[in-house]
Amino acid sequence: MSTKTIEITAVDLAQRFLGVHETAGPGATPAIAWFLQSCDESATSDEIPWCSGFVNRIAWLIGLPRSKSLAARSWLAQGRPIEPVNAEIGFDLVILKQAAGDPGADVLQFRGHVGFFYGFDGEFARVLGGNQGNAVTVARYPRSRILGVRRIFE
């Protein structure tokens, strides 16, 4: 009998959750509560920003380093920095400002967004992430909002 090695990237796994979306009202969609609980076992509401919870859960599932924080900018301290032009699908995370006027990457204790790099589309970065329009989706963000790209998937 031959054995085969199956290689899967974090993006391959994250794609399986495309379409998972928040539940209206109190409580949370069970999958989103599961994402959140990768960082905070008491988290039960999908009203909590959950993009980092999604990334942490995928990293945990595939055996990769995690930030163990629900703060998106916590990922700026993980892995190694990559120039955005060198970002690779399946290996890199993108950490973003939520708004153009937000502080830069030197301010870790501020709002942000994190997801898996999914390519560039002109002046936009494509990101596969959670809490994008209240769901796991692929969304586009202006390159100008990139705080950093981190390679944790080596």
C-alpha cells in the first residue's frame, strides 16, 4: 500500500468556511463562537470583532503559530515581516487599518483587521477573512490600509 502526503495550506482550510455568517440578535453562530473561543473561552457573541479569532482557529487547526488574541493587530508581532509585493497566497497574513486615519503599525493597541492574503487586484489587496460584512468572505481593501504582511506559514 502506498502512502500519500497531503499538503494543505491555511488558505485551503479557511476557504472551507466561506459563507459562515453572523446570527442576528443575541448569541452567535456556533462556528463563530468556536472561532472566538480559540482566544477567549468566555466569548459567546458574534457582536465581538472576530477576524482574529477566525485566523487563530485556522492556525490552531493546521498547527501553526497563533497570536492567541482577539486583537487583529496582535498578528503584527507574529511570524516575520514580508514586503507586501512579496506576499504569497497560502503563506501570509495581511493586517489592515480599519480606517484611513487610524495610526500605523507601531500602535498595537488599536482597532484593525486581519485575514489571509488572497492576492492583489490593482490597488487593492484581496483578503480571505472573518467578520468581513459579518461573514467569512473574500474582500478587497485598499493597499494603503495595509499595516503589515506577516509570514507565519513556513
